[in-house]
Amino acid sequence: MGKGECGMQWTDESIAFLRDAAAMNRYYETIAEKITPQFQENAHVCDAGCGIGELSLALKPYCRHVTAVDADALAIKTLKAHLIEGVTAICGDVEALTPKEPYDAMVFCLFGRTEDTLRIAKKQCRGKIFLVKRDYSHHRFSAGKVSLGEYTAGSTENVLREKGIPYTVERFTAEFGQPFRSLEAAERFFALYNRSRSETLSKDEIKARLTAGPSAEFPYYLPHEKALCLFTIETAAISKEEGV
């Protein structure tokens, strides 16, 4: 398991966009606040597929240690430049990086196929696993309708039901809009995240999606109230066969 969902590739530009959005919204803090009440005391938590680690940093105040793992070297380099005490950043395939002692909890936020996360968690975790999935079916920043395929809450629910794995689920929303310094930046954003192979958005279509920004530095804003779904699963409920 290397890339995030939908084949995410980190670049200097995509990292800059995400850091601007994270600084302006409480997106990662909101996700952390949904997950962390279920942490055991002094937990060692793995943030699997952590990207640039914004969620890892948001989780840390609620646990003893966070091990943040991602296969993308640029993403991990970015996280290491902003590390706080109690967070370890590791570059590599999370499935190949078995910890010396099982994690007390694992978080898979918009990362990995459900079957893969179950397999990894069975081998590496002795407590709860938390799967955060998109609660919608199509890519939000693409021209036309581009399906998210199996990377959705509905798909995850189907897999868990088919396998007879008990879980709890909580649906919620978190604002994760994107601020822009210029219209040209907005155009670059949509070009970067458009997953359509045949369609593009015109300048007028892009401008129509924007609202007034929050400041002189960011005069444009792309609202995005993100619908999410949190699945909580006890590792003990995953059969040994799933861990093979």
C-alpha cells in the first residue's frame, strides 16, 4: 500500500494548497476530536498513510505517541520539517513496517482499500482501528462526474457486512475549503485535482464555484463541507483469515 486513495501524488504545489487549507479550517482537528475519545490511556497510535501529517499532529495531544507512516518521501520530508515531540515520521509502505510492539490504535484516514486496512490492522494493532471514509460517491473537484469507486463509506460498509465484522459508524461533516491568493491559483488547483480524462473546467466555471475569501492575502475561497464517515472496529473482531 503506497499511494493514498484515488492515486494521490504529492507535489510541492499540492502540499502548499493543503497547508493553506489546513491552516484556515479545523478539518483535521474535527476528525481528531471524533476519534480520540476512544483511545485508551497512553496509547501508541499509528496514522497510516499520513500524507504530510496534519492529522498526526492533531492526534498527538490525545495520546502518548503517534507513528506517522507514508510511502511518499516528499510528504514525509514536509512532516519532518514541522514535527512536534511525540510524533515519529517514517517513510515506507505501512504494511512492510511492522512495529516491535502492536499499536494500541491505527487510523486510516482516506487511505487504502478496506480489505487492505483490515489485513494490516490484524497484523499490527491490538486495539481499535479507525477508518475515515468519504460519505459521497463522486470526486468534488473534477469536471463531469468522476466516481470514487470503492473508496467510499458505502463501499466500506458493504465489505464489513459481507465479512460479518461488527463496527460502529458515525457520520459527520467538516469544512475543508480551499483559499486562493489569485484566480490563477484556483485554475491551477482545479487542473491539479481534476480526475476527468476527457473534460476540463473553463475559467468561468471555476470562478462560479468561488466565494469571497477571508482576507486580502486570500481573496478567493472554494467552500467544501466534506461529508465523512468514521468506522470503528475492534481488531479482535477481525478473523485470522483476514490477516493473511
